[in-house]
Amino acid sequence: MTAESYVRFFPDALAVPRARQHVEKELRTWGLANLVDDDVLVVSELVTNSVTETVRWMRERECGVAGEGEDALIEAVFGRWSWPWTIAFAVYRFGSGAVVVEAWDCSRKPPIPVPKTDDWTLQGGRGLHIVDEVSKRWGYRWPRSGGKVVYAVLGRAER
Ligand SMILES: Nc1ncnc2c1ncn2[C@@H]1O[C@H](COP(=O)(O)OP(=O)(O)OP(=O)(O)O)[C@@H](O)[C@H]1O
Ligand SMILES: [Mg+2]
């Protein structure tokens, strides 16, 4: 590996633009501005999924009691438990030229693409298909420290 860069966020809406800005800055510094457009898409989808999953996880584990609702959630995010309810984001550049982005969240639930369908009225289930289209490949792994990492290798696959 020749370069790496990490950043960590609260799982709120600002995580997505912050992650995008962070990776874009690194790519430009590395002379890889050509990857920025697709990278912005990939990062948006991965980080949005991590935010959604972290909040879902928090609701189930810590805020699952009916009636506690939003206040408990907000306290969990901004209050006394700031760790591990965060999202970590990393970008790596390898000697081979490969650039990999990774989003970490605390949940052990794997990201499983929703089967493709002709029903264009469906509200969700497109994010990982977009990632699949605009990256060389993507996947997930289980770090020993817990949670899960979803990664994508930037660049277009030959099809
Ligand atoms: N980081 C993650 N942790 C756990 N589950 C995930 C994660 N990312 C995705 N998933 C699961 O995979 C499913 C498909 O993700 P995908 O991004 O394709 O669709 P979506 O997030 O449901 O909708 P969209 O991205 O189109 O708004 C999600 O509904 C979720 O169940
Ligand atoms: Mg999604």
C-alpha cells in the first residue's frame, strides 16, 4: 500500500457529504481526479447504507423501547455513547494503482443486494447495483475488531 487515509463520522446526514469531500481531496492529491465522478457515487451509496444501518442497529439495541423514540436516539448519537456508534471511512491507494474505499459500521448484518426487478416503482434497493456498475468490484469483510466493512475497488470493470 502506498497511501491511506481515514476519517470517522457520526451517523447523521452530514456523514455523506463529508466522506465525499474527504475522498475527493485525497484522490486529487494523488493525481487521480479521473476517479472522482464514480467515486462520489460509490461513497454516497456506501456511507448512506452505513448511516441507515447504524441507526437501525441503534434503534434495535439501545432505543428499542416504545415511547423512547427520537430523544433516546439523538442522545445515543450525540450524547454519552459516541463510540462505537460511529462510521469509519477509509481510502487506500496500492502500488498496483488500485484505489479502494471502505465504509465501516458496527453492525454484523451483511449488505445483500435486493434482486433486480422490472418494477421501477420500488423505492429502494438500487444503491448496491449502482456500486456494482461504477466500481471494478465490491464486497464486504469482517474485521476482528467487530462490525463490518463494505469496500469497493474504484474504476470501471471491463464488461
Ligand atoms: N452497511 C450495511 N449494513 C447492513 N446491511 C446493509 C448495508 N448496506 C446495505 N445493506 C442491506 O442491503 C440492502 C440493499 O442495499 P441497497 O443500497 O442496494 O438498497 P437500499 O439501501 O435498500 O436502497 P437505496 O440504496 O436504493 O436507497 C439494504 O436494504 C440493506 O438491507
Ligand atoms: Mg442503499
